[in-house]
Amino acid sequence: MNTKWIQNYALALSEAALNFTLLADDTAKSDNMKTLLYKKWRVAGNNIIFTIESIGNHTSSTDDEVYEIIKLDDL
């Protein structure tokens, strides 16, 4: 399963859109932000949780980002 994920439709129309591809091995990749590595993703209830590593500005940090799933469509 490779699934495109758009955080917010209104944002998807801008260059600042946060677009992701969810991969079948529970990893993900950013489609437009080279400095964010998506180590894994999981669904918990109505939330999708990404474990990310930011590799910008000669530093690195790991964190979880949680987004509420408001609408889910089949592609």
C-alpha cells in the first residue's frame, strides 16, 4: 500500500503543503521537505502518528507528530 497523504486540502494548493507518501512497511516519506525523514507511521484511533527526524541546519532531532484524521477516502 502506497498512499498519498495531504495534511490539509487548503494547504495542498500552496507550495508550503505538507504532502506525504505512506509506505506499506510502516515508513513514510515527505514529498516536498528534504530535511524531514519520516521513520515510521501508525494509526491510533482517529489519529495518525509520525515519528520524524529533522536533519536541518547541521542538527538532528527526533519527535512524534500527531494529526487527527478527519476524512479518509479511498484512492
